[in-house]
Amino acid sequence: MKRTRAVHHLRELAAKCDEMSRASSSIFRLRVVQLWAVGEVLGSTEELDWVKVALVVDLPVDEVPWLGKPAGADHWAQATRLDKNPISPLWRSARAPVWNHRVERPVLVWDVENGVAEQTLTALAQGRGDSVRTPAPSAEELRERLDDELAVSLRALRHWTGVYEEKRWAPGKLTPISDAMWSAGAGYVDVWDALADPGN
């Protein structure tokens, strides 16, 4: 898709985030508090495959392990039409830094306190994402961040492995549990590989 279309999707999602932040918590329990742009939309390429975003939610870190989806994520995605657009979300906790080895120098597009960052969206539309990106962490900061991510991922993997074992032969659908276990495992392996990389 063209860059202009990609930024259009970002702008629409930011507006939806703003709208959802005012919705009743009895209907939408998952509270998204920040929207960050990530990946190729931050560069100068005019043709993009996907718009990658980080959605920050007001939940404890252990409820949002790397590559996992928090409870209520599917409902939120349907309500905002996130799942109907070429947008790839990464779910993050508000109680830890949004960045890691994959979320590199992200750009804040919307937050619950300040609303839509119009100047930032203009910069992205003009291919000037580098001018609004967050600073890169030091090697030591990145290593500490990955250590934290790995610990969260391991706790998630242990939790969902235990739930799977408990429910394996019980009545009811096992897919949501096995999907969560797979996501926890994928997140753990991804962070482990990043830590094993001599560059980190």
C-alpha cells in the first residue's frame, strides 16, 4: 500500500483509540492508553506491506507477555475494525517500556492524555519518521530490557502450560488455551534468540 494510505489507517486507528477510551468499561474492559507506530512506516519507503503498531494497555506486565494478546484484545480489535485493516498489532503493558528488540525507536501517535499527535502523523506521511522517533537505547539498556522480557515470557509459558495440562482432557474448547501457550512460547523463543545474538 502507498505511504499515504498507511498513514490514513494509522490516523483512523488513533481516532478509534480516542473514541474507545471514552467508552464504558462495562462494555470494553480492555483499556488501550497509547498507540505507537513501529517498523517500516517510520522509514522513507513509499510502498508498505503492513502498518505495524504497538497498542499499550493498562494491565500488569504479566498479563501482556511478548507476542501475546491480553484478555479482551479480540473484542477490542473487532470493535475498532483493527482486524479488517492491514494493521499488525503488538500488545504491550503500560507498566513497562514499550520498546524492545523488535519495537525499535517507536513513534507515539496517540495517548489517552494528549489525544492524536497530528504533527507526528504529518511527519510520517512525509516520510520524515526519523525526525520524530524515540532515541535508541544503549546496549546495556537493551540487554536489561530483554532480560525483563524473557522473565515475563517464561512466567507466561509456565502458566499456560499448566492451564493446558489441567484442561487438556476436560470438556470445552482447548484452542484458546493452546493458542495462548503457543504465543507465550513464540515470545520466549524470540527474546531468547535476541539475547543469544552477539549484537545485543
